[in-house]
Amino acid sequence: MELACRNATEEPSEANLVRLLDLADWKRRGRTRAVGPGAYERYATLGLFGHGGVVGVSNATGLREACAAVNGFLRSRFPSGTWTSIAVLFNPRMGLHHRRRGGSTAWLADKKGSRELRGKWLDMHDKPVSFDARHYHMVDPHEGRMWALAADVPQA
């Protein structure tokens, strides 16, 4: 994994990042609390987390070289971005939700809180996209393998 971290750090390409993500020891089960059962196959929070008034640094942040490489990749795509937390998800399958994470293609609501939600599909494949996660959004069903990253500042 050391070589994969170095490659992803020195050349932050999608291919180098995927090689690193495939090697890292992320959690294996899907989280049920946030977005329902089977929301993803593997998941990790890098950096700070906040939930129910509890704030801390995630255990996965202990993979320091991998964490730095993922952060560097995002920094190369969002040079002026601000975040304290990065969610790393493998094969996300998330339905309509808000203040959560997305994937390769996401549907984003135009208006929050109405009975009928109008929105649009955003092509996020190998393209960085920024949006307000407090608005409802969802991940488009996909086939094959997909890694997704979501960088934000968590609210405790």
C-alpha cells in the first residue's frame, strides 16, 4: 500500500486513487443508521466526524499515508475547497436523502421540503461537483465497481 500511496500523492489521477482505495482496509459492511441497509459495500470516514453532538477523529484517519493521498487528490480537484471530513464509499446505493454522501451520478433537488421534488441529474463521473448536501439528492443506480468521495465539514 505504501507504493500506491506514493503514486496517488505524486500523481493524483483517478487511476492511481482507485489503486490505493482498492488496497486500503476500509470497513466492510454497509451502514444502516444513516441511509438504510446496504447503502454501500465498504465505507470509511477520514478526518473529523460529528454525530449526535459527539465529535472526534475517525479511526480510519490512522491510515495516515492513505488519508493524505485521498486529501491531496481532492485538493487537486478543489484547490480552494474547505473540508474536515472525507467519506470514502465503494459501490454506494443510496436512495433519496439529504446531508449525506453521493456517487458517480447524483440527482439534486431544486427545492427542499415540497411534496414534489424537482431536480436534475449531474454527471459526476471523473468530474468534481460541489453542491449543498442539505438539499435532497440521491445516487444513480450503477453497474460494476465505483468509488465515491464526499468531502464536507460535518455538523455535530
